[in-house]
Amino acid sequence: MAATEIWHNPKCSKSRTAKGVLDETGTDYVERRYLDNPPSATEIRAALSKLGLEPWDITRTAEPEAKELGVATWGKTPADRDRWIEALAAHPRLIQRPIVFTADGRAFLARDVEALNKLR
């Protein structure tokens, strides 16, 4: 990614707050409405690598789709990783938001003040 990008859901207050911080700081960014333009499994793997997280760390387990899939019972080992990633790619609503990828290669799950301050 050359420019800053935010995986954004405009219905989410935390996502709107992160987008507001980017606007406030004058950051030039690309908004990706990831529910309309879901990331592929390959893109999710790249995002996880930049975030330094595992797929279960960015999964919204309280969503009805997560309950239907039974993710609460899934293992959290390297052998289980692909199953989680494929589920996130197939059901993007399960992806925590917002995720911000900065132009300098950093990535943040921008859900709290500490992460938002890294964007300032």
C-alpha cells in the first residue's frame, strides 16, 4: 500500500472516530468500505502480518455469523490459522474495525485512544 488506508464501516462509531482523526490530522488516505469490498484471504494474511496479530485477535466473536459458524469452539493454533482467515474473508462483518494501514508500513487496530494517538 502506497497511501494510508482505512478499512472502514461507516455504521461503526469507532471506525468513524478513527476516520475523524485521519481527517483532523490532514492525512491523505484511501477509505475501503470492507463490507462492500471485502479483503481476500491473501490481504487478510498481509494485514495480520503488519498488525502482528492472529486472525482470532481481529475476529468479532459476538456477531451472529460467528455464533452460527461456532468460532468460539475453534482452536487457536498455527494449524487452525487458515480456517480463521478463510472465515474472515468469507464473512467480512467478523473483522474488527477499523484497521488503519499507514503509508510508512505500520498498521493499527484503531479501536482505542492509544491506537488513535499513534495516528496523530
